[in-house]
Amino acid sequence: MIASFINDMVLGNIWGYVFFGYTLLVMLSYLTLAVISLTALRGYLRRNQSTDYKDIMKSPLAPSVSLIAPAYNEEKTIVHNIHSLLSLTYTNYEIIVVNDGSTDETLSAAVNAYDMELVNFDINHILPTEKVRGVYKSKNPAYSHLLVVDKENGGKSDALNVGINLSVNDYIMCIDVDCVLADDALLKLMKPFLEEGSRKVIAAGGVLRIANSCSIERGHLVESNVPRNWLSRAQTLEYLRAFLLARVAWSQLDGLILVSGALGVFDKQLVIQVGGYSRKTVGEDMELVIRMRRCMHEETLPYRVAFIPDPLCWTETPETLPVLQQQRNRWTRGTIEVLRTHRKMLLNPRYGRMGLISYPFWLLMEWFAPILETTGFILAIVLGVQGLINWPFFFLMLALIWFFSMGMTALTLFGEEITFRKYRSLSEVMRLFVTGLIEPFFFHPFLVYSAIRGNIDYLLGRNLWGNMTRKGFQANGSAKEIQVVKST
């Protein structure tokens, strides 16, 4: 009995040291990324002051771009969404809206609003896709660069591949049709492709911001507001941290492996060369970027993936726990699928920083982190019941984690205030800060729970997209609920 007690004590101490070491590793990693990001942001803003984006508009060398926007059951917002895309400040681009077998009136709403008719269109079937039922063009010359494609349902990846097959330009910009873009989004995203020197720019991503409670008129952001819904405010903080204090740093480190599916520009020929978007994963955006980067490494070609820290895209986030759980469940499954597919990269020097830094980070901090947190929680309960927990050390750890979380929240809001200042009211900034005070006790545990559910669903082979409830945008920031069942 004494020996068993001693073993339990030793086991408890070992696990305590393991979780303490892991906690310090996480803190050090995120703090390092934050410092790199804030330094890079200062440099970006300084360079941007002398940039006249009108020069890109006037330049005959401005790259040609095809905007591809998959749409599924978007009849309530499709007209305004297309209007937003048509209003982008750019000259050499086309818009391809792909109706992915919607079961509502998405197609007819777009066709009627923009005076479109069915046309004969030569499709390059270089990427295999579901059947295209028809291609529509407007009879109005003002919309001559707009195409609406009707196809059988095949999911987002399949819809994007259809858009690639129809596109005629050198670059493709893949977006979510329900997002709201800044008027100059395309100008800023294409700038890195004009500046490429010895390294070829193969992709560029931009920052996503939360549109909940913002004022939107005809697909344009009129006023940015902190969401009234607490769950959306927590996600606002999460997005600010992810983009301002993480992806900017990964871009600087040449380790960016994710360009958000809601907003990304890609070299079309390379996308086609690697086989387009994969239908075998729900993490199609991350998987494509990794496949493109692997191709460049394996062919020993110099390249880079650019990232624009400006708030270029505003997207709606879930306002209820069930919908948020489905979204994060899907993100977890996508991450697992992608990491398993490209496990050859792990600590493989052939893939440079992507294999030596980025992949291990995603493995430890994205896939394993929720599992380790849950294991630690269960172990704390077991050891607590047995009276083997060092309670002062335990509460010291919790306090350390909470203070670090608050420090990162303060650093995030500071970074936002010294850069883009989309939330100008002090009261709105304070609402975000107060949200950060209680976020670790409610929001973060829920994300961990959702990730565990995602791991379980992955093991059981469940691959559903989920029922996504969106509110839709109104001019005064209010919303009308829209039920959207996304395709798989």
C-alpha cells in the first residue's frame, strides 16, 4: 500500500511537470509570435504610407484575376453579395459565382437581379468536377465581367474547381460569397504579386474581421461595431489574436500554411498543377496551400506566401453554441485530415521552416492541445479524489494561465489600437477587454469540448458539414435569421 501511494505521488508529480512544461512552451510560442507580429505590423504600416494603390489601377501590368465565389442556399443575400464583388476597386478581373446545387432560389435571384441569360460557354474540364448545368451572363454591359454557373451539388471544393475550370485569368481569388470585402481588398491582395523579385509569390491571404452587429449597406461596410452578442465578441478577440498576433508572424517566418478559405489569391497555374482543391477533406483551404508549398519545395523553386494585415474581409460568425460547435468540430476534423495527409513533412528539412517549425506547431498547438488539456483536467479530478494534488501549485498554474491570457488580450487590443483602429470608441474596446476577463472560463473550455468532439467524429468517420444558421446583414447592424444547410 505504501509503495502504491509513493508511485501515485511520483506519477502525479511527473504529470504536473509535464503539463507545467507544456504550458510554458505554449506561452513562450505565442509571446514570440506576438512580438514578431507587432514588429512586422509597424514595418508594414510605415511602407504602406508611401504606397499609392491607384498606380496599380493604372498599370497595364496589373495582374488579371478571376474571383470565384461558391454559393449554396444564399437566396436571402446573394444579390447584395454580388453587388459587393462588382464594386471592388480593380480593373482587370472577372467574377464567377458558382451555384452549388442550391435547393432554394439562389440561382433565380441572381439571374433576375442582374438580367442574365443562359449562354454557350466553352469549359476547360482540366479539373474533374460534378456536372455543370448551365452558365449565365448578363445582358447588361455593366455586368459583362460577371458569370453565374449552375452545377450539381458537390461541396465547396468541387464548386471552386468548377470556377477554376471556367476562369480565364492568371490568378484566382477564392472567397466565401457571404463575406463583405473592403473596396480596395483586391488592390492590396494583388500588390505582392507585382512586387515579386527572386521569389515567386504563389498565394496571398488577408485578415478576416467579424461583421456581426456592423452596419452593412448593399454589400458595403458602413460602420464597424463590436458585436452585441457575447459569443461573437469572444470570437472577435479570437480572430484579432489569430490574424494580428499569429499569421502576420508566420508570414514573416516564411511558415504560413493556411490562407483562409474566405479570402485568398492563388497562382492559377500552380493550383492546376497540384490538382486543384481536394474533395477528401473539409480543410480544403489549408490542404491546398500545403500542397502548393510542397510542390515548390520538391522542385527547389524559390517562392513565398504573402499575407496582408489590413482588415480586408468581414464575415459573420455563429451566435449560438450549437452552430459554433459544428463549425469548430469541422475545423478540427479538417486540421487532422490535413496533418495526416502531409505527415511526411514532420521535421523533414527538405520542406524548410514549413516542415521544421510550422507543421510541429500545428501538431502540438492545434491538434494535440485540446487532447492534452482534457487529459490534464481528467487527471486533476482523479488525483484530487485521491488527495494527491498539490493544491497551491495547481491554483498557481491556473492563475498563471489566466494572467497570461489577459496579457495576450491586452497586447491584442493594443496592437489593434496602434494599427487599424476599427473600434474607435473606448467603451467598445473596454467591452472586448471585459470579454477577455471571462473568456478563459467559458469560451475556451467550449472550444476544447468542440475540438474533442471533432476528434471523436474523425475517428468514427463522420464527415458532415453541419447546419449553419446565419443572421444576414442589415443596414442598422440588426439581423434576420437565415437557416443554411451547407453542402458536404
